[in-house]
Amino acid sequence: MVTEQDKQAILNGALAQVRDGRKCKFIGEVSGVIHVYKFAYFNDADKIEHILDLDRNLERFSGEETRFDIVGLWEDEPEPFNLERALLGEPVMT
């Protein structure tokens, strides 16, 4: 389950991570239905693959785990160390 702090960050525009490891982004609210939040789900090429509605707990179906449930904030993976670029004087993160 997503913390309230992470949920607010996601609803304010931060990227989210779903159960299967992909990223998604909040794109709007839907009124008058159980699934109140609309999210765009991205594939590995950063193209929109799905647009789905989630409930207030950021789940596809209440009480049932699915690959579309949000599990936290998205964190970009750090770029692997590249010796050639470092030797050329490009900045290196230690």
C-alpha cells in the first residue's frame, strides 16, 4: 500500500511505479464512480501503453492485487559507470 505522502506526491504529478515495475502518471479525476483516478501507463520506450482508472487506494480492484496497482514513487535507475566517458573528463557520480 502506498503511503499517504507518496500518494499526494503522485496526485501532484510525480511518476509512480506499478506492481510489475513499469511507470505511470496521474492524468486526471473521474467523478461519480468507484475508480476516481485516471492513470497513463508507460512501456519501456516511454510510450503510453494503457490508460486505466484506479480507486482511492490507487488499486485497480479493491482487495485484489493486480499488475496495475501503484506500489510507490518511480525512481530512475542510475546510469552505469562508463570508464571511457570518465577518462574523457565527463562528470562521474561516486
